[in-house]
Amino acid sequence: MTPLAALAARSAWSRRGTLALVVLSIALSTALLLTLERLREDVRASFAQAVSGTDLVVGARTGPVQLMLYAVFRLGGATNDISMASVEALARQPAVAWVVPIALGDSHRGFPVVGTTPAYFEHFRYGDAQPLVLAEGRAFSGTLDGLYEAVLGFEVAARLAYRPGQRIVLAHGAGGELGAEHADKPFTVVGVLAPTGTPVGRSVHVGLQAIEAIHLDWAGGAPLPGLAIPAEQARKFDLAPKRATAVFVGLKNRVAVFRMQRWVADYEAEPLMAVLPGVALDELWEVVGVGERALLAVSVLVAAVSLAGLVAVVLAGLGERRRELAVLRAVGAGPRQVLLLLAAEAALVTAAGVVTGALAAAAGIAFAGPLLQQRLGVALGLGAPTATQWAWLAAVLVAGMLAGLVPGWRAYRLSLADGLSPR
């Protein structure tokens, strides 16, 4: 350490009580900046990794963002259903390798219910083309014998403390109000999926035939008066699915994706649309990214206020340090050395705040990460700072050093006699 830096450190330490508040302020603003940047990147990654390996999402003609929100994230208003005849026509196309229809609209204790086929567990991918893995039990069979079987997402099982073998009751509609339950047709949990950090973990999965079975004695969103079909008797009815909310489509060759998109758009039996997941997710991020940018702007303003506080504290202390600076000038320190001394003090205080803030951000992410994963499905990664985070750290540090030049310039202009003359 150079003599000037050592002197700056001792000078700052002698005023540690006042400067500790400045360090705390800078630390909080730095922690806010780093946490928001990490949250922004991880939320965007969660958006991008919600569905992978699916070339098209087909549904009723609506907006691409609305279809993706409802079909993938189980959010927003319900879209119109499409007929299974259209799904079968889509599956017969030579370019199509597989289709996985899903039916939405029911819930269990606030978690969405997804009606689908066993092919869902075979073809659905998330993240970097990662397959769904069962942490416990097995997938539902999709047969009449296993009609009332359910597979839970990891977060559903963790939040509600469910294990394979337990019985659950589905509710009609997304709200799951009392009195709207399919209590006469309970389901048995047969499997629990491993954590994915996607909406899959917050969903209850059952067969499409089961969705038909629980609605046999319902019409218009309400049970039919005087009609109650027991669970076992439901197996004697035709439970072939009639409608689907959306279809995940995998192609034999991705070169055909635009040709298939045009085929869906020109389909005459009913109005359909095919969405490219990656394009729709980018559009979706543009919608929700406005709030993220606003939060980032607020954190930048907080950092600016903290640095302004640093300048104010050092300027306020100049009046008390006039004699100290004059003594330094008397023993041979020139105006330039005084300016550098105050700039070095500001840099040390800023560096202490930045380091403290970075440690606080890491501790906060380590503590809150599992909670956010469980409650919101957002996986916060605790790792080395990203390039953007390093840039923010460097920006705060440089801004602190530049802020130190303001009181340094003020001290530079003070004369030796100004500090030694009595007041």
C-alpha cells in the first residue's frame, strides 16, 4: 500500500462512525442493483426454458402471447378450445413427428390441472432439452383401469405435502371454490415429478379421458340437477376426448416449421393458429420486461443518491478538516496530494460499500432462492457475477471515485493560510 493510500485509510478509519453510514448506503444500493440484475437474468432464463424441443404450439386463433401465457404458463384468460378432429388432422401431416394435446380449466387448491396423454411425459422438454423425470412413483397409465390417476408437479407435492398413494379431489374452474368440486370422482396420486423450475412443477397432470369422466354430469360449468354418475360407472361411457385447449407439436425436420405454420393458418375446419415458442416468448418478455426495466432504473437512482450522500458527507467534513489539511500542506503535501487523498478516501469508502453489497446480495440470493423457487418457480442461481454485474460493480466504483473529486477539488483550492488562521 502506498503512503497516500495508507494515510487515506487511516483518515477514513478515524471518521468510521460517519462513513459507516455511507458504506451501508452504498452497500444497499449495490446489493439492490446486483439482485435485480440476477433476478432479471434468471427470470428471463425461466421464461426461455419453460418449454423446449417443441416446434409449434397450436391453439384457437387468438394472440400469440395470450396462447403461450395460457398453454405454457397457465396464466391469463382461457382461450377457446379446438376439436380433437383438428388435432388428429394435424397429427396425420407427413412433417409431424408427434403431438401432445392438453386440456386446461380445472384446478386443485389453486394449482392448475393439465389434462393430457402419457406422451406428454415422453416428449415434453424444458431448459436445454431436458426431459421430465419422476422423483417418485410413475406416470399415469392413460387407460380405463388407471382413469383416476394423477401426477403432481414437484412444487404442488412439496407445498401440499402429498405423496404417491394419497387421494385428491379436483375443482371445476381455476378458482377452486367450495361447492364446485368433483368430489364424487377422487384421484389417486401415482407420481411426483422432479423439480423443473417451470410451470410444470406447479401443475397437476391427469389423463384427457379423466377430464371427460369428471364432466359427464356437468353442463355449462355446473353439475346437472338430479344427475350423478358414480366414478366406476363413468368407465362405461365414451370417454374419448372431444376438445383440447392447445397442442404441442414436434416436427420431423425443423425446416418444415413455416410450412406447417401456414398449413395451420389455412386450415378450413376451424380457425387455428400455430405459434413458434421462441418467438412468442421473446414477445412475452418484451411485455413483462417493462416492469423489470423500471425496477432497474429505480435501483440506479438509489445508487446515485448513495453516491450523492458520499459527496455530501465529505463536503460537510471539510469544514472540520480545514486545519488537518492545512497541517498536511505545511509539512510538504501539495494541493495535488490533498486532492488525491480525498479522492482515495472516497474510493476506499465506495469499494467497502461495493464489496459489502456484493456479499449481501449473494447471501440474500442464497437465502431467498429456494423460497422463490418453491413459491414462484423462479430459480435464482448463486454463482460468479455475470459480465453485466461486473459492469455494474465497476460503474459504482468509478462513480464513487469521481464523486470523491468534488470535495477534493474544493480542498485543492483552499490556501494554506485559510486552514491555519484562527476563526
